[in-house]
Amino acid sequence: MRLVLQRVSSASVTVDDAITDQIGLGLLILAGIEHDDNADDLVWLVSKVTQMRIFADAEGKMNLSVKDSGGDLLVVSQFTLHASTKKGNRPSFIRAARPETAIPLYEQFLALLEAEMGKPVARGIFGADMQVALVNDGPVTICIDSRAKE
């Protein structure tokens, strides 16, 4: 599973000209699910996301996690994170999981995040044409891949 974390002061998802979910301070998480992903990947990523110290403490240093800072999460599924651009000019998405695999993993990821955060997690609508708006704070943008485990 591949994630792009963006520390935001606000973010929202709009579908059909209506905001479907939004957050203030927190993380916008773009989530790409690969066909080989499993529950172990989800558990590792939830720990990384909720414990990563990228929020400012009282001294302005990045020492707090999203959980410590009281921030929120907005998770948006994005299969294009698994684009392969090796050949030609049209990306291949062959490694991205099909919906019958991706949807249950996406829902499980959300449930694990909610359990860890102790509150609801905002979300996009899987498979919908979404417009994602954000104010990237910092900017701070971090990529995480459960295959690399860096």
C-alpha cells in the first residue's frame, strides 16, 4: 500500500458540487492499494501514520504526531499512486488492486485508523470523481510504501 501524507491546516473532498467530508488541522492521506496488500500492511501503516512526529510542539519543532496534536485525518483512495511509467506515455495501473480487493482493504484501513485515533476519520468516496482541496501546512508531504517499510 502506498500513502502520500500531507500535513494540512484544512482539506475537503467534493463530489457532484457538494462537500462530502472535510477536516481542519491534520493529515490528508492519499491511499493507493496494490493487489498484493494485506492486513499486515494496514497495521504497519496505521502505526506509522498515527505516530509520525510531523506536527509542531510548543517550541515549534516537529515533535508531535497527528494523534498527539489532536488533528484529524481525511483519507482518499487513489489508485493512480501505483502508476507505472516505464513504457510509453500512458501510465499503466496493473499493480493497483481491483475494487473487489481494494474496497474491503480501504474500509479496514479506515476502521483501524478510527480505532487508533479514538474518533471518526473523514473520507473520500471510493471510485467517485472527487475534487480534493487542501491547504498544505509547511509544506509537509511524506510518501510511505508498505513494501519498502522505510
